[in-house]
Amino acid sequence: MINTTRKYLTGAACLGIMVLLLSCAPWPVEGELTLLVDDLDNGSWFTVSLCFSHDGSKVYYLSLGPDYDPDYFQIWSVDILDKTVNREIDYGYEILWMDVSHNRSICLMVCDIEYDDFFLYDLETSRFTDTIQFSGLSPKFSLETDSIIYSLSTSGIWKINVNDESEEIVCSRGTGSAYAPGPGDTLFAVGDSVFNINTGEAIHILVSEEEVYSMNWNPAKDDELLIATGLERDLFIFNIASRDLYRLDLGDANHTIIRDANFSPDGEKIVFYSTLGGWHSKDKVWLFEPYDK
């Protein structure tokens, strides 16, 4: 399994300016592959916002599809042990994006009722707890605290304090629609790069930003970044400390489009969504447990 020893990366000794050439063959990572949800597609377009619950017992996701079907644009979950699928919220408006806290059962989401607001929703009590006025894309919780969220805009990554709704740009470098706020609220992955906002140093990963569909940090090990390359049909772990790139051997899912992926809270498991593309493509949610690497 992945080593889950938690440590923070600081200074040039850990970050520097590193260049990773994808022409070099990545280290292969084998593991156990489990199908959690089969044939998501009953007319859906695709699945987004894969998130583990804070205790790692279930995976949340959004299934996007036609406006006329009430089952789409809603939050679903699957239990990773018995594979039970449940609809988590019965909401009258379409949910377009979500993220789940790393610390408790609080969901951050964007709905079509008001694009300039983010909503906080308690998944245990099934109640809305707060509304945050901000116009941005793909809001995500900080790895460190529920009181900080981040959002992507054309000007960069914004930091929003939930308590007083103060906001500031924390990273204006990098391009692309995929991003990930990282360890210590100092490392930020954006498109094909990782930036340290304290030192100004950068890690440039030579992956075309158009190929990066999602990026997420390992919450249990600060030097691991998970990268899903979508149409390139690969899922990588990039280790910042060792400068190694690991390609996950996904077996039956290796020849599919991988749009989204995320780590479990303990860093030992990875959930990802795969599709063959097009209509009625038998979309699936998988669980991957890497062996030692």
C-alpha cells in the first residue's frame, strides 16, 4: 500500500524547479481493481465530482444527464464494502458541481438556481447550513480546514474564508481548467504545473494542460498528486519528492477515458470514473488499491 506517513514539503530542497519528461516510461503500479458501480449510463452524459466521505466508507458522485430526468444532476453515493448505491439528496434544482470536506460530512456545491453562490450542505442531517456569495468555478475545500475553500477563475485561484467570506487571489500562475489546492495551503496544482505560493518556486510537469481532466492530492502523503488524463486514457501518481511518475495499471479500465479520480482519506485507495465516450457508453466507477511501489 501507499506509505501514509504525513510530512510537509517546504523550501527549495523539496520543490525547486523540476522538469518531468513523459517520454520517459513511467513506473508501473499494479493493484487490486474493484468495480463499484456498473453501467451508470441510463442516458447520462458523464459523472463528475468523485469524492470519498471523510471516513472513507463511501464515495459520492454526481451523475449528469438530461434536464427532464430527476435522477440526474443529483448527489449519489456507493458504499465501498457492499456496493450499495443511494441517492443522497432530493433537491429541486440541478447540482452542477460538488466537493466533500476531508474532515466531516459537509458538502460544498454549485446549483443552477444561482451561479454566483456556493452552498454548504450537511450530508448527515440533510440540511443546508450556509450560502457563500462568490462567482467562480469548481469550488474545493482546503485539505487542512473546512473554513477555507478555493475556486478557479480566469484570474487565478481564489481563497474564500467561510467564516467572514473574505476573499483573495492566492495563485495567479498556471493555466487550465483542472486544479488542486494542496498541503499546508501553500502548494497548488494548476493544469501542467505545481506552484509553491510561499517560495514562488514551481514544478513543471510536461503534460499538455488540455490532457489533464482532474488533479487531486493525497491527503495522507503530501508529495503525491493524482492526475487523470481523460482522453489520453491514463491515471498517474506524480511524486514531487522523488520526481517519479507512476502509471497505474488499471486492467480492464486501461482503455477507457478517465475523467475524474480521487484518493481515499488514508491515501490507500483511489476511486475513478471511466467511460468509453459517446452516448450510452456503460460508464463505471472503480476502486483501485495499489500494491507497494
